[in-house]
Amino acid sequence: MKRLLTALFLTSCFSILPNTLLLTSATRAQTTVNESELFYTFYGQKIPLSLKQDTIAVRFKPISGTRSPGMRPLHQQLQETLSGNIGTRSLSSVPKSQIEVKPLGDNYAIIQVPTNTRSSDLINQVRQQSYVEGTLPVLARPAKDKLRDESIILPNEIVLSLESGLSPSQVQVLLNRHNLEVIRPLRFTQNRYIVRSRTATGTQVLNVSNRLLNVPGIQSATPNFIQSIQFTTQEQSLEQTSASSQRISEKLAALPQPEDSPLTSNLLPLQWHLNSTPKRGRLLPRTDIRATAAWRDSKQGKDIVVAVIDSLIQWDHTDLANNIYSTQTAPDRLPNEEKGWDFTSPNGGDPDTRISEAELEELRPGFQDTFKLSDADLLKKYKDLAARVRRSYPDYSNGQVASLIRNYMRSNIAAEFHGTWASGVVAARPQAQQGVFGVAPQAKILPVRVFGLKGEITEERLIEAIGYSAARGVNVINMSLGGLLPSQGLTDQVFKVLDANPKLTIIASAGNDSLDGVSFPAAIPGVISVGATSMEGSRSFYSSFGGRLDVVAPGGETQTVQQGGILTTGGTALSGFWKGMTPPDSGWGMALDPQGSYVQVQGTSFSAPIVSGVVALMQGERKGVLNRDRIQTILKQTASYQTLQISNADATQYRLQAAIGFGTALDFPFLRPSGIYKPPTPVSAEQYYFGSGLVNAEAAVKAAKS
């Protein structure tokens, strides 16, 4: 993150064992609260936070029902309103162009307070709007610890977990004594509620949450932070990385189909993570997971269900439509539930994880601008973004700046379909041999959406989504997410679900921060954490490593060669994105084809679903027999370092780390941002960067059969 654009594209890319949690020795009774500090508590450990003085968050009033197409988003209405005379210390006015209202999901927005503007004046004007419910503080991890420029909204909401056995009257007494009221109980879990304080406002909510941890009968209390996770890890090159459809066809014609595969498709030779021989040839070591050989000797994941907890999942994509799990017969079926659930919508969510018409209208204008506007018009319309680019790249021409802006905007809009990308990696199955394969092409996907637009997510949604997935009887849960604040409530839910379902496997991405220590929630004991490797067999430059890393799988790198990414299903081929314009005649950015039906991406977000697919292949051979412990053992025992290589840079870093002691280079939480990790112990360089090694689907399936 030495330069702005890298930061813009960098993302981030759950039984409990006491000796695996490096916590302070403080007990509940010993936890003290310093009113001047900003922090919350994770199993007795303070997680420090800082207040962003130059940023405010806006909470809009909920819209009854579904927002009708054509209705202006509330953040746009607020953007237009904030153009009057906002008082400053010099009594001057602030031009509208200096105020940018950035949406976060459907219900929130973030405003950067312009220089020399009194935030109180801006807050007052915002609060006067009839559609605004209120303003909220914005936090971040302290400057020396934070991994990226982040904004964490703090609402007056606490995820409260109570000990079992409390009667309703005891619960009510507890709530009244601490001036709390229940907003609603959390579904698919027990004794957990979203509550609000009747008296606290702003950052005082942190103090309330910390005090509650000392109260008998309370298991955990964590602020229901609203976080934003960026999904793209790649910074596109200055030149467009596109190729014409004809050129792609010519390239595919020159690549052979994998000889050991019982399945074929036009795009399979490009899927090097399944079989790297078509792209790397016979003379170079294989850096794939040997999926095609596993297909030949397995049921390909038949009758296995993988819950993909993620963002927009376009389950009607041609390569996904036949592999979506139906929940119509669920005994506790939610209203109109049929193909998963969207936990981001108000009033309990809705049954469709695909993009809505309102969300499409939100994204389409910016997406089309990147294709229709000239360089000059693009720089004029997005002058704030252009100014940020120029501050980091002062020598770039207008054309170069415009190119970066185009790729940045397209990547972020395409990345709203991160859940579609991950689903394709797990279980895509092409029709008529035209398309891409997932690792387990006969498995089923249960779509579960927890991310709103712009990567907006809350602990509350994840707790419910994990419980919901378990209640639907899935065999695997994939969470291609990382970089979240560690949460005691979420950790408790993961432990409870794993304990109640010993044959359920949860897999999460290690994180894209290139740090010693995997991110949260991958670090939770019992969850399989997955790092990323490149087509050359080295650690992908962004992949986190070290503490709590279990295995690695291909995650790709697209910085130098676009086709070094993981090829999977995309979401921008919807006709609504191209309404009123002619699509280009070639791919663009991460898109392989002109409309983005298929994308080439990088990140531990795709290493995790690769392993989820491998687990589905294993379980498909002995459904209902293999438990989670046996699956983890097989994965690690059949993984290998044989075709992996450590770069010179990584070898040097390991040498330094080994000399000064593992875990001693930096202080928590920067070094290990999850808050969960084993005490540092000497390990080999291979284990440090690759865990138990590169997963091997063929060997894992054979071991699962025996």
C-alpha cells in the first residue's frame, strides 16, 4: 500500500482450545473500562479503535417495501441537498463539488468533512433531511495498526449473547437494569439478540458493550459494527488487458484439453488451477490441485451441498443454474424461500441473492461511463478520483489517469458479484461444453448473501447466515471473506455450530494482507484457513501466511499476466448493465469476454472455494461418514510442498523472522489482525508460507475412499 491505487484495489483479497488463543490474563471480573479510550473487548483482550474526526456516517430511514425502479437512491438525494451554505470557521460556503456522499449498502452513507468545515454544521444540515434517521461516528483501527484505509460505522446496536437457562423474567430484569431494549432476536441461533442502549449515544456504545462483559448471565457483547470489505486485490495495468473474442478463440484452439479429464469444455484449458498442463506444458511442474484426475475417479461431489456466504450470487448464470440447491422443503422455510437467502435486505431479508433492479440502476451509470465517456469527460465527471490518482502519479498523462480510473471503476463494480465468482469456483458446470467448471461440478450451491453494495457487512448477518446454512443441512460452508474485526459473538456461534454438526466443514480465506497471521474469521479454531499460490507455484504476493494457516490452493496473480488469474463465472453479462449501449467487442479488465460472463481474478477468496470444492469431492465419496476431523487430517496429509517454491524475498523474510523469533516483529493487532493465533513456535519456511502444503484433490479423494 505504498501508493494510492494499490490501496484502492487491495482488499483485505470460525470445540475452543484455550492454548490456541493468545489472550491477556484478564478475566471478566478484572476487565476495566477507561472512558477516554476507544476499544471493544475480544475474550478479555482490548481491540483499540480511533475516531475519524473528518468523517461522518449517515443512516437513512428504512424504505417500506422494495425501492421502486427509477427512484433516486437516498445518497444521491443527500448529495444534491448538500450544496447550500454550510458554515465554516471562516463563514465561507463549501462548493457542492467538495462534498461527496459515498453509499454503503442500502441504508448508510459516508461523508468526508471538507477542509475548514465545522462538522457540527454539516451534521445539522444532514439531520434536517426527512429521509435521514441520524448520523453515526466512524471509527478505524489505530493508524500504526490498521491494514488499510477503512471506515467502521458504530451504530447504537450490540450483539448480545446470554447464557442458557435464563428465564424470560430474568432476561427482562437484566435488560432493564442496564437500560437496554431488544431490537430483535437473532434467527438460527439461541439466546442471541440485537439490543440498543436507551441512554448511550455515539462512541458511548463501546463503553456499554465493554461493561456488559462483566455482568453475570452475559456470554458476550460486541458492537454490531458496520464494516466495508473491498473485494478486488488487483491493480489493473495502465493499458487495457483486453483481447478480442477472435484472439481468445485462437488461443483456446492452440491449448489442448487435459488428457486425464472425463469432462471437457471450451474454457477448461484456461482453468490452470484444475489442471495446469495445458498452459504450462509437460516440462514444467504442475501447480494445480489435480482436479481433473479426481473427477475421473469420483462422483464429482454429487449430493453434496456447499453454502457460499458472500455477496451477490447470480444463481441463474448459465454455468450455475443447474447446480443450485432448493430449500423449498425446509421445515422452517422462510417466506418465499426457494434458492437460499439474502440477509442484507431490510425486514429480515428476502429470498433472492441476485442483484435487484434498484441495485442495477445504482451501478449501471458509473459502469457505462467507463465505456461511453471520452478521457476528458471521464476526468471531468470523476475529478475527485482523478485528483487522488494524480497525487500518487503526478507524471501520468490524462490518458493514463483515465485508464486507471476506468479499470478501477469497472473492477469495483464487477466485484459486487464476488459471490458469483466464488460459487463458480466451487461448483460451476457448463452447458453444451461452453463455459467453466467448478472443482466439484456435481455439487450443489446454497446461495447466502451477507454483503450489501460496496462490501457492507455486519456481525449480525454473519451469525445468522452461519446458523441458517447449518439449519439447511449443508455439508460445507465457504466464507471467502477476511479482514473483519475479531468478534466474540461470531466466534461463539461458529463453535456452537461446529459442535452441533461434527460432519460440517467451514472453510475461509486466509486474507490478502501479506501478513504473518491469517485474518478473521479464518483464524477461528476449527475453521480451515486457506492461503493462495500462483501459477508458478510460489506464494501469491498478497496471501497472508504464518500463524493459523492450514493449507494453500491456487489463488492466482493477474498483475503481470491476466490469464494467471482464476477463471470463473462473472455477473456483468446481465442485459441491464448494457441497456442503451452496445457492448465492446473485446474483454476488459478482469473480464474474459466482452460482457463479463467470465472473469479472471486473484485472491485468497478463490483459494478457499477451491478447497471447499475438494472437500465436496471427498464427502461425495462417503457422504455422512467422514467427519470434520478426518477431512482436515486427509487434506493436510495429502497436501504437498513438492511443486511449490519460496521466492527470494520470502526466504529473506523467513530468515529474519526465524532469527528474531516468530511473532516478535510487530505488535498486535497489526501482525496478527484476527486476534486468534497459536503461540509462535519454530516452523520450517515451507510450513510458514504454505501451511501443510498445496491441496491435492486426486490424493484426497483416494484417501477419503479408503
